[in-house]
Amino acid sequence: MTSQLPLYAAVPGPKKLMFCLAGSGHSLVWELNAKVVHHMSKQWFKNGQVEGLGSGSYFREPDGDLIPLP
């Protein structure tokens, strides 16, 4: 998974984030990671950042570590 995904590329502007969460599928808001997504969404709406990041694409490991994606 890279930042070159069609939807990510279609969103205009430099201030955008994409996260791939380990262990998640296509129904993310109904899966075990739903609380993580809710928390990340609240951060984005409140601060325009998630975990201090305002742009880019990242893989989130089960322990919460974020790895930048190319």
C-alpha cells in the first residue's frame, strides 16, 4: 500500500493523511480497531493532525507505532 492509491491521490491539497491499520479490513469502523479510528478522527477534526502528523501516509502497527509509507 502506498500513498499513490487513487482515492488518496484524488484528494486535493497537501494537508491530508492516510493510515493503513494492521489487522483491519474494509469495514474498519465495525472492527476491533474502531476505537483507534474514532480516536484518530477526533484528533484530526480537533487539531488538523493525528499523532502530531498533518500530512502523509503511514502504516500503524498493532503496538501503535507509525511507519511512513512511500
